[in-house]
Amino acid sequence: MLKLLFLVFGLVSILGAEALSIPTMNFELSAPTTPQQLVSSLNVLVVLTLLFLAPSMVLVMTTFTRFVIVFGFLRQALGTQQVPPTQLLVMLAMILTFFVMEPVGTKAYEDGIKPYIEEKIGYEEAFDKTALPFKNFMVRNTREKDLALFFRIRKMENPQTIADVPLSIIIPAFVISELKTAFEIGFLLFLPFLVIDMVVASILMSMGMMMLPPVMISLPFKILVFVLIDGWNLLIGNLIASIK
């Protein structure tokens, strides 16, 4: 590496500065003079905006919300504070989200993106075909009550098909449905661990050991019960089974 650097410096000293041409780049901001330039600029802006919002879209259009909330409830129910770490729970939720959404993403690519790349369909048709698998998935996992809420807020008529439901209505309805489902699962997770906490607290009070924190004694028992029932396998299996 050092020999290469010395060789480059030697060539520069031999050839001189005049023999070397350094490329320059000019950045200019000017108003569009034709409609085509305006459309091109807007397309670039839309693409950059979508790239910026991509992580947020993952949160609101997939099962990531359900997974990460349930894992948070599980950690609170166990009382293990920062174990497992938040980063690990988020990564696990992302992996499971990819596992669940892979068939949906594959169908969206085959129906919309691939034909558009091959120039078989136009941009609008490609967008509709790409969004349709995600819309079908979100509608299957959204309560009719939540969809009706946003249709009522917008004062829109009931749709005849899924294609008639705009994304601006499906996405918020899907999010609140996922929140409700996650909280229901979280409540069911809390119940057995709450029973263990109550039993341990009652035993400590009956023994007159009121100064000893019950959580300190119940934590090993909760971890032991969770390991004995193979909790991670049971939880993740039921989480994925709950997705339609």
C-alpha cells in the first residue's frame, strides 16, 4: 500500500500539476422551464419522500406493531427490566414481520413491480397492483368496526370491493385494530404472571416478611414457569397463528 502511494506521488511530481485535469461538478438550482422538468423534479421528490417514510410504512402496514407491543408486554409481565434488551426484541419483531409478510411482498412484486420494470404496464396500474396484496392483507386483519369508523369520519359510502377502499382509510383502521389485538394478547400474558406475584406476596405476608419485595422472590419462579412451558415457542406460534 505504501509503495502504491509513493508511486502515485512520484507520477504527480513528474507530470506536474498542469498535466492533471481535476473534474469539477456544478450544482445549480433553477426554476423548471417545461412541464416535463417539473414532473421529473416531483418524481424525484416523491421517491425521496417514500425512502424517508419507508421505516414508518413498515410499522403501519405490517404486523410489526403487534409483535413489538406483545414483546414489550411480555417483558413487563416477567419483570425482567431490560432483559431481553429492547434492540433484541425489535430485531425479533422485524424478523417475524419479514417472515409473515414475505408472501405478500412476493405477490406485490410479481403482480406490480416486475411487469412495470419490464415495461408491460404503466405507473398507475403498477401502483394499484403492488398495493392490492397489502390492502387485502390489512383488510383481513382489520375489524369492520374500525373501517366503518374512518368511512364515517370521511362521510364516504361503503365500498363494494377492496379495491374501492383507499389506503388513507385502510392504514389507520389497520393500526388501531393491531393495537387492540396486541393489548388483548398482552392482557392474557399478564394474567398467569400476576397470579404468581399474588401467591408469592400472600406467602410472604403470612410469614411476616413484609419488608422483602415480592417481585424479587417471584421473578425466578416466573422465569422458571416461562421456560418450562417453552414460552417463546408457544407465544410466537400463537402470534403467527392469530394473523389471517
